[in-house]
Amino acid sequence: MKRLLPGLFLMFVGCAELPHDLPARPALKAPQTAATLSALSGTSADTDIQPLQEHWWTSFGLTNLDRLIETALRDAPDLAAAQARLRTADQAERLARLDAKVHYETDASVVREHLSKNGLFPPPIGGSTFTQTDITENLSYTLDWWGKNRALIQAAGNERQAARDEADAVRQTLAAAVADTYFAWADVEARLAAARALTQSHRKEHALLKVRFDLGLDSAQPLIDARKKLDLDEDRTRSLDYLARALRYRMSALVGSDPDHAASLPMPELDARLPALPARLPLDWLARRPDVAALRSQVEAASDRSAAAKADFYPNLDLRMMIGLETLDLSKLFQANSLSASIGPALHLPIFNRQTLSAKLGKREADYAASVAAYNRTILEAARQAADAYALIASLEHRSQAQRLALHETEQTRSLAEQRRQIGLASPLDALEANSAVLTQGMHEIEIQAARLRARVALFKALGGDALHKDPAP
């Protein structure tokens, strides 16, 4: 017992004092969203709607869209990079676990050495030449009394979980990008077809006005106005044609292909099923969004690494053992007399490097504060995105109702104009103008329908998509 007292005394006095100037740790934010989202979703969500599907993009009912997203999730470079980071995190956790176990080192050496006659050893040893052969096995184990290794293992596990969540976030972002590009492309293609039809209608108007001008029935002004309409139609058509090409190239890049293969992509459809909105959101949906969950795991990892840095302020004990063979005569290497061994503890006392330890701990605490700040910024942005998406959907629902009414009225006007033309009460020009009005309203209808679909995509992305179907972390 008396022999243990000096060691215990050394361990007691060998503790380095923790710094007192560390700043207070920042708190994780939990934004209040229930009232806002409830008010917004209540304007357009039914009480008996089923929750989001596991793969939310299938709720649009478009086979081509499903195939494009499946291709992107299989071949996209961004996802391959995320998977590589996950494999790196897996190996890092494995290394952390191995570092906490017994360390083995095997060394073997053969050294040919000549000793000086004027050196430490006199002749006949001095001046001789011999071969030193060593084979040793070194074992060491850290008792980890203060939990440093446990904290490092937990940090590596949290970083692996963060990498897994980041990969999920890449999937959700990529799927949302494909879906949004798909509906934007479908919008442009549909409006391009309507614009071409409108151009044909305006050409007929221009032709009729030219005939009337040539006959002296009208002045030149209506003909000039009709020409201006055709010029605007041409500019709009060229702009839409460029957007269609650009969106086709964007889609090709998203699915991991090159511009030369963009022409083989299927034409997008705007006639999609409008997914119903979730009538109720889980209370923890925001924290389970992949990018938010990844940052939360990073916060936990930073806290674990700070705990490991604090453990360095306390003494620790390593157990070390060496066993080997050593000989000057290679033929006697495996004889019993060549055996060498040692065993004993090694006590680590941090009393003389407190400033270095304080700097390391300060850095870890700063990393923790930075992780919390990134988490708080992201979770607030996620709440804003969800509220914004719900508000946009509610606005588009009202606009869609007004647009449908306007389109219905212009269709009635066109029908009446056509009937009046057939019985001779209206000129063909009146019928063409009514038809142009219907085509113009139809373009507005297309644009709003595409916006409604894209707003659904934005909402699904804001809600975390598949994350809503994952079991919460214990």
C-alpha cells in the first residue's frame, strides 16, 4: 500500500487546471413554426390527407419523372462524392475504435556494426565488428480513466452519422433539382407550343388586316399594330426556345449525362397529378431534415472532441510490455538465452504543458460554437423555406382559381364570337381576336400550373422528403 501512495500523489498533483476563461456555450435554436405552418397549411390542406409518400416524387404520377430521378440518384457525380465521404467517415470511426484497443507493433532489424578501439568499450570488444539482430513485439494499452478514447469514438460515430445524413441531403437536393427542372422545362415547352399557336392566329389577323388595308377599308394603324404583335411573338418564341434548350441541357447534367445526349431525353409532361398537402406535420420534422440532422451530428461530434480535450488535463496511465529476441550471433537467435522482455506502467502528467492544452481546448470549444451557429442558421432557414413554400402554395391556389375563371370567360367570348361569325353578325377578325385572347390566357394557365407543381417540389424539399418516414434518432 505504501508503494502506491507516491503514484497516487503524483496523479493528484499532476492534474492541470482547466481554463476559466472559456466562453459560455451557445444554445441550439428551436424555431417556433407550429402556428405559422398550421395557419398556412390549413388554407389548402384537408384533414384526411395521407402523409407524404416515401419517395415523394412518385406522388406526381409521372413515369418519365420517376425514371429521371432514379437515373440521377444512380449516376450523379454529387452523390458519388457524398458516398465517398461516407466511406471515409466509416474508416475514421473504425480507426478510432482500434486506437482505443491494445496497440501492437512488431519490429525486426539486422545491423552490422564496427566499434571503435578508442571508444567506450576497450579491446577486444573495441575494434570488433559484429551483427546485431533484434525481433521485438511491443504492446501498449491506455487505461482511459477520464474517457478520452470513449469521447473520440463517439465523435467519430457522430461524424459518420453526419456523413450519412449529408448523403441523404444530397439525394433530396438532387431529386428536388430534377423535379423542379422537369416542371420548369415542361412549362417552357407547353408555353412554346401555345406561343406558336398564338403566332399563327396573329398571322391570320395580319393577313385579314392587310386585305382590308389594300381594299381601303382600314387605315394603316391596325396593320402596324398587327405587325408589332408578330414581332413580339417572334421574340417570345425565340426566348422560350432558348429556355427549353437550356433546361434540357440542365436536366442532362443533373442525371449525369453530357450535352450530346440531351436530345435523347424524353419530353416533359405538365399534365401531372397535383399532390395533396400534408394536413399535419410531425413535431420533430424540422430536426429530422437530412441537412439539419447532419449539422446536429456535427454539433455532437464537436462536443465529444471537446470532452476528449478536457480529458488531457488529467493524468493517464499506459501499460506497456515488450518481448523479443536479441543476439549478436544469428544462429542463436531462437535460443532461450536470446529472450529479452520488459513490462511496466507509463504515467502521463500534464502539469507542464497547460498552455498547450488550454489552446487545444479553446479551439475545440470554438469548433463547437461554430457548429452550433451553422446548425442554428440552417434550422432557421429550413423553417423559413417551409413557411415560404406553404405561403406560395396558398397564393398560387388563389391565383389559379382566378385564372381558371378568366380562361373560362375568354373561352365563352370566343364561342360567342364564332357563333356570331357563322351567322354573319361578326367579322372573322373578331373571332381571331377572341381566339388569340384564349391562347394568351392559356399561356397564363400553363405558367400557373407549372408554378403550383414547382411549389409542391419546394415544399417537399423543405420538409425533408424521405426524412419524414425515418424513425427519429434515439
